[in-house]
Amino acid sequence: MHNPIIVALDVPSLEAALKLVEQLAPVVGAFKVGKELFVSAGPEVVRKIRATGAAVFLDLKFHDIPNTVAKAVEAAAQLDVQMLTVHASGGSEMLRAAEQAAQANARKLRRTPPLVLGVTVLTSLDREGLGEIGVEPNVGRQVERLASLAVKCGLRGLVCSPLEIARLRQIIPADVQLVTPGIRPPDAEKDDQKRTLSPKEAIHAGANWLVIGRPICAAEHPRAAAGKILASLQEP
Ligand code: C5P
């Protein structure tokens, strides 16, 4: 089994991020660099994490005109990230441009292309929030619509909430990778996450990767917390 744990490095500095990477690299599968860390520490943080050999998920959720997104994906591929995100609501042309940029650049650099992940509906948006911006207010239907569009445009992965995994597994090809946050071990605080699954439940439902932040990074012993989650996944 591959190690499906992606640790969300939701910290504001290069130093804090590298400290976590050093502790956790042996027991997790990848590290997620999001907007806070990238904006404060810059691409250097990605280079430094890659230099340790660890995989990087660059979660900047690109959403722009196709040419701009393609250039941003190319820049991310140059940084040698293994996964990155784009908003599926950017439309088919943008999604195709993102996937093509990932593939073309990888060929040029003779590397495996980064997995371009489509983000469907932000979990902060509910029926009312979707109605306000003039889109289909049924959250589930909108998620399915954007997931199908992303896959049709060639994306090989999607980000989804734990409670969407089972439904998406019914409507998308089996080789599409599902990456899910909102994961809480049975004994952990829920923090501000409302609809969670345990690591084991999420994998059983069909997730390929689990994004986990506070249950690991805010634990007294992050490495032990990550090790315990990994062990829970290996139990029969
Ligand atoms: O600390 P926690 O495990 O809740 O962190 C989850 C990570 O996944 C954070 O980086 C958060 O921004 C991200 N995320 C999320 N829910 C979403 C999308 C992303 O929690 N719907």
C-alpha cells in the first residue's frame, strides 16, 4: 500500500514548515503547501521540501483564463510538485489547458506529470451561497457536474469532501484519484470540520489520498500522531 497521508503544512513560515517536514517525512506520503505558506515563504519552501525527497502537493487552486493557468501549472511543474489544484468551475478550456501544460512540461523535463486535481464546490458554500452566485443550488448535483466536467477534460484527480467520495466513485472512472480533507481519527478534535470521516473510513469509501492538518501538526508529538494514523490504515 502507498502511504496516503498528505500533511497540510498550514504554518506561516519556512522554518516551521521544514521542522514539520523533517519530523514527519518518514511516516507520511506527501506535504501540502497552501496559500498561507506559499505567499509568506515563496517557492523556496517547495524547493526545500523537494530537496528532502518528499512529495509536494501545491494547493493554490488556480482559477483564471486558460493561458494564465497553463503558465502557472508550467511553473509548478518546473518546481517538480507531484500534485496541484485548479478550480473546476474555471471551465473546460481552462481545465484542458492545465492538464496539457502538466503533460507537456513533464515530457520536456522527462518527469512524471504532476497530478492536476479539480476542486469542485468549496465546502464553505451551501445552497444559499451557490444560489447567490447564480449556480445550481443543489450542492451534490453541482459537485457531480463539475467532477464529470473535470474528468471529461482529462484531469486525473479530484479533491472532494469525505461525504462525496462514495457518490463520486459511482460516477467517475476507477483510475481517477480522489484526495480528501476533513479527516479526523476517531479520538481527535473535530476543530471547525463539520462532516468528517476517519482515515480508515475514507480509504474504504474510495479515497486515494487523505489531507490531514491539525490532528497531526497540532498534536503534542506529530510524528507519533501520524504513525498512529498510518498504523490504523494497515490494520485488517
Ligand atoms: O487541520 P485540518 O485537517 O482540518 O486541515 C485540512 C486541510 O485541508 C486544510 O489545509 C484545509 O484548508 C484543507 N481543506 C479543507 N476542506 C476543504 C478543502 C480544503 O479542510 N473543503
